[in-house]
Amino acid sequence: MSYQVIARKYRPQRFFDVVGQEHVTQTLVNSIKQNRIAHAYLFVGPRGTGKTTIARIFAKCLNCSNGPTVDFSDDDPKCREISENNSLDVLEIDGASNRGIEEIRELRETIKYTPANSRFKIFIIDEVHMLTKEAFNALLKTLEEPPAHAKFMFATTEPEKVLPTILSRCQRFDLRRIPVPLIVSHLDQITRKENVEIEEAALLAIARGADGCMRDAESALDQLISFCTGKILESDVLTMFGLAARGQILDIATSILQGNVTSALQLLHSLSQSGKDLGRLLSDLQRYFRNLLIYQVSDKNRDLLDLTETEMTSLARNSGVAGDQGLMRILEVFSETEIRMGGVTSRKILMEITFLKAAQARHSMSLDAVLGKLKQLKQGTQNTATVAPPDSSSDAAKPANAREQRPQATTDTSPKPASVPEPAASNQANADSKPSQPADATGTPPRLEDDLAGAWNHLLQAIKVSNFMIHNSLVFTYPKSYTGKTLTIALPKAHENQIHIINSKDAKQVIKDKLQELGLGKPNLKFVVSEDKPAASEPTPTQAPAPAENTSAPSSPSPPETDTKPPQHEPTSSSSGTAQTPPVPNAKEDFKNDPLIKQALEIFKGHIVNAHKGNDTGA
């Protein structure tokens, strides 16, 4: 008898001989036992996974002498004819070479004839996706309503190319890639029958190279038996297929996880010099990091991993070195490289860059995680800045020194004039121009018509707690006037380049919301550019000038006004008692020293720069 290659010699002859496709074979066995046999079947899957083999075994079960049954005899002449491809009633057709409409018309004519000596006339069409659209349409009606004696079995690796009208008329079975341990076990049985001595590591290397295809694995074993005169070693498999050893892949992965780029690059150079396939190396690394990620997130669930004990040990060794986010980022780097691999002139350079990126990505954070971190930091800053509102009912329970140290903001100890006549028309003006006290962001704000500067200062403090960025844009402003319907807010001329920021829709909405939240009404907002420092005696529509008599009234002397005074939020008062608008605070330093901003700069590795508009050189 002439020599047969291993792939043909050890081709499965029964359903229980098929490796790794139990979900398909068991369904077909049950359909035969229950006599629920359809007229058309479609077997889908990668090459070498058993599509045509299962179709032949199914044909044997249907046309055997005592069939339909799964327990047919090996000596059954009808089964031998099918195995040897000599049966007149089981026709195997190559879809690639019989893809035209004329061939399908001939097939339709053949279907009409009853089987020669079998129960069914079975048509097995391999690579059915190669048929033309016209050929599919010619087959459509016959496929939907074939004669009772006709059965169709299609096999394809590209089901997306098959017309949906064809798919809807078939029972579809999807075959999957065969796991590595099953390939290793099957090859081990073959080598024992062939009396071939082979290392377990060599079997594992063959299974890795087969990539889930049993026929490729059997063909590789056949070639290695001819290549090696003695025992087949792992090095022989790696040399023939250009693969990297499992230990080398583990060493590269460990170096990347530890950030040892030098070691990873040295290993890459060694593999490149020995002629290894760098594309396959990339695939092996992808598979390793995928297994490591699944191993970590599934709490070491081995059922999700098709790995040997040696591979599981290596995963346990590197588990926890990098977080889940880092492993996902490494896989993204490898996936991007895989896309670019086909279009580069130097694969080695691309792989070197990939190793550098992967080593840097092992401790990276996703954008969502960074934003979540910033949100937590912001909430922490707000909680620190928020002061609990005073509770007068608990004053008695506080220590005496604590009550004494609390500032008395409403107490006025300055000497009052003994008797100063005031015109009736100026009473409201004096009420409006009374000195404003520092506002408490947690207390009740004064009304705008009563204390414009104090209410504005209170509003700024409230905005600072809820929206620090908009507060920094408003920190240079001061209230200019309030008419009951319009609140005019001024910005010093030195900072007029920021008028477009505070006059934005978002900033206005924040101010309006806070005004309403604090019970200060719903005035319209108007922003204007004014002098660098507001005039102390500038009246507002609700603030009349103080009468001349008040200028001579005895009062406590006020310190001289200077331009070098540090800016504060709190409003000051003149000697005449007229409310002064608070000077501009040093917002730039406050912004730099804010804890949230500092941590954001640390996370993003950034720094603060001045933004200039046009020829403006202001900060």
C-alpha cells in the first residue's frame, strides 16, 4: 500500500474521533437518533478544524447499510466507498472550481435522479462561498424544496460571503479552533502509534504553531518526522517554523512588566538575528498578556484558559506585577503594532518601539480613571473648604475660650457722633453706604440693595466652594451698580483680556444660579471694563453721596490709602462710612497653591503658563 500522510491516515472516521467539536457532533448524533434530519447543513469554521470530515461522517451515518445510525460497521461497503470517495450517491464538489451557473444547473438536473444503491443522494460542496451570486440564485429554489432523497452539506471558512437567503435555508454549525492541550494530546497518541520519540515541549511548540488547526499540526508533525533522524526536540520545531521558545517569550514578557527595556531589546535582537518570525513573536506576546489579564481578572480561573501546567506556573509568577489597566494598555500597544506590521520596511525597529511603549504603559491609567481621581480630589477640596453653619443653640456647649475667640462681625466699637442732623433724603443713602463686613459663605448674605459689596463678596465665596475655576475668573471683578433689574459688574482695565471669559454663557449661568440659590433674586448681568481700582466715592444708583455734614463728623481715623496694600476679598470702609468695593485678590498665587491644581499638575505632568490675547502681555 502506498504511503499516506498523517493527516489522511489518522482522519476521524466516526463522530467520537473528532477532536474539540463536541458541540457539533453531539447535535448531529441526537438528530440521527431522533430521526430529525434536515435537508441542508452548513459547517462554518477555520481551516483544518473538521468541516468536511464531519460532513463525510454524517454521510456515512445516513447511507450505511443499517442506517440512519451512528453505530455503523467499519466493514460496511457503503461506508468504505464514502471514505475512499468512490460512492455514486455521495458527491463531493469543489466550490472554487465549480462556481458558475452552468455547473449548478447540471447539479439541479442530477438531483432529480434517485440514488443508485443508497438511501439518500448527498451533495457535499466545499468552500461554498466561492459560488457566484447567479449560481446561488440558481440553487435557491432547489435548496428550499429538494426531493426527499436529496441532502445538502456545505462547508465554508467565510460565511459572510454566503447569501443570506442560502443561510436561512440551512442548519448552521460553527466549528471552533481546537485548544492547544487537545492538539498536544492527539499528536501524542499519533507519535505513540508511529513509534516516534518526541519531547513534550516540541509537541507544545507544534500545537502553538498550528493556531487551532489540527490538519496543520498533523502536517507539521509529518514534516518533522522526516526532518529529524532521532528524537524530535523543541529546538527542531522552533528552527523549522521560525518560532520563539516559550521560555524566551516568558523572559520578554517579564522584562516588559518589570520595566527592564534593555533585557527585552537584547532578547529581541537575539531572536531577530536567528531568523525568527517577528510577526509570530508579536502574536505570542499578545496571547501571553491576554492570558495574564484573564488570569488576574477571573481570580485565577483555569477554565477560561487553554494552557498547560507549565504555562499556568509562569502566569502565577507574573500575576500582580502590573494592574489590570496596565495590562489592557499593553495589549492596546501590541494591537496597534499588529495593524502597522504589514506596512513597515523594518519590523525589528517597529518591535523595539513597541517594547518601549509597552514598558511605559504598564503603570498607565485610563482617562476615565484620571477624571475619577480628579473628581475625588475636587470633592475632598470642597469638603475641606466648606465650614459648618453656626448653630447658636450649641454655643453653650462650646468652651468659653472658643466663644471668646469667635470674631464679632456685627459689633461696631468706633465712636459715634454726638448729634449730627441728617436730611431725610439722605437716610437711605447712609443706609446703603454703611460699612460692609466680611461675608460668611455659609451664613445668610445681605441683600444687594442693602450691601452691594458684601453681597457680591458672599457670592464669590459661594462660587469658590462649588466651582473654583469660574471663581478664579471672577476674582478680579467688583460690583459697580445695582438697579433692581440689572447688576453691573466691573473688571479692572489691567485685566480686560479676561472679559470674554466672565462674559461667557457658562459663567453667567453659574452666577445667576448662585444668586437665586442665595436668595438674591434674578437680576440681569452686565459686565464692563472700568479703572484698575474703583473710586471710593463713586455712587451707585442705590447709593447716594454722603451729605457734607458727615465729612466733618468725628470718627475713628482711617489708615492712609496706598496702592501697595495686599488685595483682599473683604470690603473696607472709608472715614465717611461709605462702602468701599473690595480690592482685587492675588488670584494667580491662589490658583497655583490650590491643592486640586497641584495634584492635577502632578498627575498630568504639566505646568502653568500664561495665556495672552493679541498683544496683551497681562497675566
